[in-house]
Amino acid sequence: MSLRAVPLSGVTDGSGTLTVEASLGGPGRALAVDLSRSTHGATIDITITCEYPSGATRTLFAEVNTNTNDFHQIMLPVQDEAGVDVANTESPNLAPPIVSGQLKLVVTGADNNEQLNIAVIVEF
């Protein structure tokens, strides 16, 4: 197994939004999100999803009104065979999610032309 930082970086447009997609090239486990901002003016909303080859989508990370550089471990409820979250959301029913296909970042509410450096740490 090896770790790789999958970059989801870019510059926001005139309305303070940014959408970035990155292909994973194979299945892995999403372990963490690393967020770095060039400015800290506006608070931003961040959503990172995985779009699986089957067409299914799962939210890996969502944060509202953040205004700092952050590093977050990703732990989501384990799912059963039907893709339904296990009811008990305490350890050991939380785990890094399996990802494949592509990751998608959506940022809203940022400053115009703000550089955002975001990476998802994936174990392959």
C-alpha cells in the first residue's frame, strides 16, 4: 500500500465558486482532507464527493462556514450490502471510505480569485 495526495486545487471564479474533479485511477481508501487557503477573508462551504464507476455518489467531506487551514481525518459509517449506513455510528462502525472513479470538489462563498489548495490523502 502507498499513500498519495490527490490534488483538488484551483482558483475561484468571480463569484467565489470552484469545482474541480480528479480521477483516482484505481480503488483506494480516503484517509484525510488537507485544506490550505491563500486568504482567509470570506467563510467558505466545501463539499468533496466520490463519483463511483457505477454512477453512485457518496459525500466524503462537507464543511460549512470554514475560515481556516484544516486537516481532517475521514471516517464515515460502514455500509451494509445494500449501501445503507450501519445505524451505530460509533467505532468500530466508522472507517475510511473505499473510493474509486473520481473525486469532485465544490467550493462556494470564497473570495474572488482565491487560491485553494485541497488534497485528499488516499491509500492505494
